Amino acid sequence: MKTMYVNQLNNETQEAIRQELHTNLIDILTGNELTEAINDAMDSRLSDLEDTININQYV
């Protein structure tokens, strides 16, 4: 399941991931950089997000 793309997951899980990404990145990025980073992450494989969020709850 780690190799699945985030956008293949159900909407509830995608929203939880989006919120966790926002929480973890808000102190580092702002404005368009934050938006772009979150959008890029949402188009990524779940395994690509291991360094940014705890993916164990989603696999």
C-alpha cells in the first residue's frame, strides 16, 4: 500500500493527509510555496511522504 498514490486513497484519508502535511509544513513554508508543496505531495506516492508525515496510520 505504500506504493499507492495519495490520490488513489479515499477522500477522507486524502483530507487527513492534506491536514497533516499542512501542520508539518506551515512552520517551514508559506503562501504559494506551501500550497505547491502540499499539491505536489498529494500527487505523490504515499511512500514519498515518509520523511514529512507518519504514513503508518494510512497503510
